[in-house]
Amino acid sequence: KMIEEITGKKPAPPKDKALGKPLEIQFTATDGTEVDLAKMKGKVVLIDFWATWCGPCVAEIPSVKKTYDKLHPKGFEIIGISLDSNEDKLKQFIKKREMPWPQYFDGKVWKNEISTKYGIRSIPAMWLVDKDGNLADKNARRGLEEKVEELLAAPSSGSGGIPPKAD
């Protein structure tokens, strides 16, 4: 507000410093799989912060599964970060919904170590990581399939982000 009063201009919104940078996510999934985002370079990865008790999260599962089924053979992966408190309930839910991707669970709900590290304050939250391992999108819920297709089509360059559309 002070900047606006002095210059007569509104300050630019703060740039998200995480975009275009690599994320560090490493854990043992609920099924025993070792997950290391750094070893997934060359693939486009959705980081899905969610919980079984989150209505909007559950409502998005069919659409996310459809995108996964269609684009997984082309190099699309998903990492679930569950904010649940009951691991057995989570595992039953995953099995019933046929969600084949790895899930992080620590039972700490909103104090979940990965979501806390990245400042997640509401769910569902879906982040996309490009083929270079850099955070490309922190709002991947809308237009997920199209965003994944764009990132899969983009060359690995180290630049990160979704490439601009050609006119």
C-alpha cells in the first residue's frame, strides 16, 4: 500500500519463487515403493495433495484417473500426498478406487511433512512437474489433461514451465 501511495502504481504481485525450480520429494510409499522425484526426470509428474475426507479431492479422482490411463504410457506419473490420519482407511480407499500411483502417508494430516514443506494450506492442490524435474504449474486442477499433454510434447530444456501456445 505504501508503494502505491508513493508511486501511484500498484506493486506487481510477488513472483512465485518455486516455479521453474526442482522440488525435493523422496519417501517410501504406502505400498513399499521407493519414490524419488529427482529420479523421475524425463517424465511429467502430477503432485496431488489430497485426502479421502476431502469431497472435492474425491470428486476429481475419476478425471485424474482418466488422464493417467490415457497419458501414463507417454510418460505421465502421479505422486499422491495424502493428508489422511488413518493408513488402513487410505489403503482401502486406494484399492477400491483403483489408484495405481504411489501415495505418501505420515498420518499427520495438516502437519504432513511434505505438504508443510511446500506451504500447502488447502486441498485439493495439484502441482505439475516438467520433464526436467522443475515445478511448472501450481494450479493444475483446471485443464489437467491439456497441461500434461503440453508438457509431454515440450522438449527437455531446463527452462521449466508450460510452453507458450502458438497462434
